[in-house]
Amino acid sequence: MDLSQLKWLKNVKDQGRWAYSVPDDMAIPGTNIFCLHWRNYKDKPNAKEPLKGDLMLLIQGARVTHIVELLDDEVYENKEAEWNIYRIVKAIWMPKNNFNWDKLPGYIEVFGYEDIVFDGLAHRLFDENRMYTFHQHWKPLGGLPAFQKHLGDILINASKIPKQIIGTFNDQPLRYIRSEGSGTELLDIVTIGDCPDENFLQGLWRWVQTDGQIVVDEQALNRARTQV
């Protein structure tokens, strides 16, 4: 994951649920493009600071929820009493459907310290004066580039959906990975036991299910197919 343009951090607050969490509710449904809000007009100078193409890390409830790209340099306004200015952004990383957001990477795991930014403004990760604790912690470790790589590794792991057990093979757990093809040619790819991902058992279910060593829970298989 290339986070070399990650330059900003912003804390997001939402009442009762995770903000910007449903792709179909975004400004352009299904595209991960949405309006990232600031509280009111006095925050406009801060909202204008990030530039087109910059990446911003969003934090909610002390957890990393999104990496977004600024799509233009405009600050837009609406007529609401609060949250009345916004930027147009696109999430280049956010949790997949059916992911439990309460299990997203925590602030301390990501940053390595507890000094959380709560004010809702955009903060420059590269500004040593405004992000003093960040630089104090990360400078000996390689600075901002090291943090970008560290965060990328964490998000790649967070994106992986745990393999679901759909049956057994010789009494070892059969874990679902993905399906390829369609219809009668559907090919399900699984792992056996705790073997690495590259050791796949590959075959059409209409064939493997004739082998008495394999027991498949069809309901679990169908659930797994819809969640990957």
C-alpha cells in the first residue's frame, strides 16, 4: 500500500455510529467518494490547507477508520448550523463490508503513544511544531516514511477477512478463501488446517464432495461466499 502522500491526520466524531461507513450512503454511492466535514465556517482556513492528491488519515473513537485522498482544492459550504463546510474526498482504504469496526487498529497500536488529537481539525503529520509527540516518537524510527510503511502494513492485515470454517478434511478444519468462476464451473479455494495460504486445495465442489474425507457445511459455505 503506497502511503507516500499521507500528510494529514483528522479526528472525526459522529453521533451513534461510525461516520462515512456505508458506501451506498455516500455522495456517489458505491464509489467511496464523500463529503468530509469540518464543524463550522471558522474552520475554513484549516479545511483549505490539504492539497489535491494529499492523503489524510481519519480517526474515530481512537481507531483508524479511513485513508482518504483529497480530490480537489475547493472548500464547499452548506446551510447547516453545524458541519457546514467540507472537502470532497475518496476513501482509498476503509473496512470491507461486514467488518466489525470495533476491531479496527487502535491509535496506540498505530502511533505508538497515547497523545490523541481530538479537535476535529486537519493536522500536518510533517509539522514538528504541531505534531511534536509524533515526531519525538517516530524520528528515531525513520520519521514520516517509516510511519507510512508501518501504517500500510497494519491496514493490509486489517483488510484480511478471517477465513471461515466451512467443514473438515481428514478431521482438520476446512477454511474458505474465495470462489472463482460462476454457475456449474464455480471453483472454491480453501485451506486445510493451519497450512499457509499458498497450499490450496482447489477443486469443483461437485467433485470434492464425492470424497468421503471431506465434509462441507453448505450453509457455512454460502455465508462465506457472500462475505469475501
